[in-house]
Amino acid sequence: MPTVHLLDYVAGNIRSLVNAIEKCGYEVAWIRSPEEVASADKIILPGVGHFGHCLNSLAKANYLPAIHEHIKAGKPFFGICVGLQALFAGSVEAPDAAGLGVLPQTLQRFNPKNADGSKKSIPCIGWNSATTIHDTASTGAGTESSTKSFYGLNPDSKYYYVHSYFAPYTRHDLETQGWTVATAQYGDQTYIGAIGRDNIFATQFHPEKSGAAGLRVIKAFLDGKQWSTPAPPDNLTAATSTNSHASGLNNLTRRIIACLDVRTNDAGDLVVTKGDQYDVREKTDDKSVRNLGKPVEMAKKYYTQSTDEVTFLNITSFRDCPVTDLPMLEILRQTSKSVFVPLTIGGGIRDMVDPGTGKTISALDVAKLYFESGADKVSIGSDAVVAAQEFWKRGGKGDGKTGIETISAAYGRQAVVVSVDPRRVFVKTPEDVPAGVDTSHVLKTRLPNAEGWEYVYYACTVHGGRTTTDLTVRALVTAVEALGAGEILLNAIDRDGSNSGYDLELINDVKNAVEIPVIASSGAGNPGHFVEVFRETGVDAALGAGMFHRGEYEVNQVKEELARQGYLVRRWEGEEL
């Protein structure tokens, strides 16, 4: 097999990129020292997380001069995400860290508000375009990019982005210097989604997580095809011919996530299960764990149905220790070989003691194990409640020791999801809340209880919903955002397994309280519920489980309904390269 060299500075999930490269027919060779750069032909520099961490790590190991020499020698170089950002002079994310300076600009942070006052979530997480069509729109230059595909990019395809900082695009300044630029739009900001000149190519998006569209980009670089005939148009990407930017979420597609609750059944096998309010046992006499299928097979099925992400929640909760839970790690390894969209894993991500050795294992160690096995994000549940409670006890300050803080510091906040399990608590008046509950967190509901009480607050639960705390959901999400979480997975115990639709009041309450993206979960029973949650709330993504597992609906059917209603969605593009 032909070889490409990968420069890994421990920047997150590299396994998915290796799998994607191998899928394209190439073998990965690892660069372990600056001296090895000189003997490499093609080099890929991947990256997630902090600009300063990336550049300081490369500088400390003396890689920067070697990379400069590689580029100067005309050898192919491909930067991914922070690997693209490394080409620039610097970033406001880390003012003291110098980039490679191949491009003179300084990276900026997205403004959470557009010029018209509307909000956009930070980090930017989701599926967006990378198009070179703008080259010919006003100058007549760059006609090649209007008739051919630049490194396999398709203006009709969608690619997976996850970042808070970006390279602003100033029309045609870079093109006059010989660069080809593919742009993306997030709210009112146009920025560089991909860029290339001569032997240099880089993408802000993650091609290894962008399905077949992304694999085509990787293969085009590996095959040395800077320009080629366009890939077949993805005529299912746009919702309708009348679809406008408003039908997207600040130009992102509406993100649909398939969630697989995984646990050990009574025979000791890991299975996908689902229950009502987290009760996953059958109502039959044998009370066996409900078995809806095998995790890897089901993840692959949802991938071909165009799911935008797959989330595994290990609800067995690692009764011993994650490092001994080899079957779950193997599920991640096998899934990442054939599912090229983001993978999230939750359950057991906390500091603990290995019962076999007595060695203390940190939440960061656990996360690293998951990232090495194929996960892109980790989801933290009950431990986030504890972290938030301690945060408020310290007067709204972190201590740098929680799993949220340590993992986000090492891998970037986009790698940390906090899974929240709130339950409705009714009160007669806002003043009737227990001591310690902020009365400003009480809402007047449109759905009063049997006693006619019209006020509710949302209390966070732990231990799979079995224990209710006095921490409100709003107090939790604002705390974990401050600690470094990059996304909220918002469950609703009262709606779980009900098939009655999402808790819109809860979602709006949380979405209004934070800047980071929010994923709606619990209650989806049909495609109309997804339309409703996107229409009635500003939620960034919506998650489904039982309705997919039971075969009542497919992910594609949800997206077809969203498309009929004028929403921008990403569709399956096939596996052909």
C-alpha cells in the first residue's frame, strides 16, 4: 500500500483519521521526531483543541523548522482543523503562540451574536459547506474552480466542523496571491473552510468525520489530484430548491443524532437497549434486559441512514473500571472503522481506582483511552452534577481538577459533552421551592399538574435518574459551561420513552441560559417531533433513540420531513470514493 506520514502531537482522536486513510487505500506511517520529517513525502497534520497547545507542542519538539522545510521543498502537506490554523501567523486564542506564518492573518473567535442580534452557539459544531464558487462570482477569475473540483470538494456536500476560532475570508485577497479558497458561512461570518496552493492543502472541517464527502477529499489529496472532475452532485443535501439560509441554523444543517444506550444484559453481552424513564427491563415475567440489537451493527445502519452523529451511552456505568471494560472499547474501535461521523461515548468518565491494581485513574486518563479507541467526544453525567455543586460552593469558581476542566484543557471544550438528566418539580408558587433553589429558576408552565399547579423548576438527577438533587438545571448548565464543557446533551426524565415529543419549555430555558450548543433528547416518537423542536426552540441538534431502534422510523425519514418543512439537512452520499 502507498504510504502517508502522520504527525501526531497527541491531539485527540487520531484513530478515525487512520481508519479513513486506510479506507482510501493508503497506509499510515508515524512521524516520531523532527528528523523523520525530511524523509517523508506526504504529511498530514491533524489537530483538535487549543491553538496554543498545538503550536507550543510542535515548537517544543522542534517540529516547526522541519515542517517549514517540508513545505519549502514542495512536498504535499495537509492540515486538518487546528492543522489548518497552524498555517496562520497566530490566533487570539493564544496570543503568545506563533503559527507557521505561511498565511499572514490572525485567527479570530466567533461572536456569539450576529449583527442582527440573533444568537449563534460557540463552539460552532455541525455540518456546513466548503465552496469555491465565490471565486468567479464577482471577479471572473478562478474559472477552473467553477468547472472542476478542488481536492474533491463539492459545493453541494456538507462537511463536519467543530471550532470556536476561524480565519476570516476577505474576498479575493488570497486568490490574488495564488491561493484557492473554499468558504463556509456561520451566521453573518464568512470564513475559510479550506485553502490550498501548490503543495499545501488544509481544511477547517474534519474530512475523516464528514462521511463519503470527506473521504473523497482525503483520497484526492493522497492521490495528488488537486483538480478533478466534480463528484456527482448530492441532490439530497439541500432541503428544497426554495431553501434559504434561514432554514439552516446559522447556515449549519439541522443535526440529527442516533443515541444507543448500551449495557450488559443478563448473559453478559453488550446490547443496545431502551426503556421508559430508564427502566430497560422487559415487562414480562423474566424481567430480562431489553435487547434491541448489537451496537456496532446498529451504528453502521444509522450511518447509512445519514445520521449526523452517533452517541453511545454505557448505562452499565462501568461497575468495575473503564480500563477493564475491553468490550466497550472494542465497540468504539470497530465502529470507527466504518462509521465516518462523530462518535460520542458516555458512562464512567470520572476519577476512580482500578480495583485490580489499586492505581488511581483520572477522568482524563479514561477520556484518553476512549479517544484512542475512536471516540471524538466524551459525555459526563453524574460527575458533572457534583462538579457544578462544588463550583457554586466555591463562589462560582473551578479548581482545575474536575474531569470537565482537565479534559477540555487537554483536548478542547468541543470534546466534552455534559449529559443532563433533569426532572420536573411542581410548586404552587415560586416561593414554595426548597431552600437552596433559586426562585428565578422557576418557570410558569403551559402544562400544569393534576393539582393545577402552574410553576415548575427542573431538578438535576444522578445515578441514572434514581436520585434527585436540589441543583437546578440552569445552575448546572451555567456552571459546566464556565468549567469548560462544549455541549449540553439535555435529557428529560419525564419525557423519556413517552414518544410524546420533546420538553420544549425545558429546552428553551437551557438554551437561553448558555452560549454552548444544546442537544435536545427524550420524547421523540415521530418525525414531526423533530420539526416541532427545531421550530419552537433554538436547539442545535435533536437526538432520537427508541423510535429508530424499534424500526418505527429511519433517520432518513426524519430528514425527509424536515426537508419538506424547508429545513436544511445533510443526506447520505454513499460510500463510493
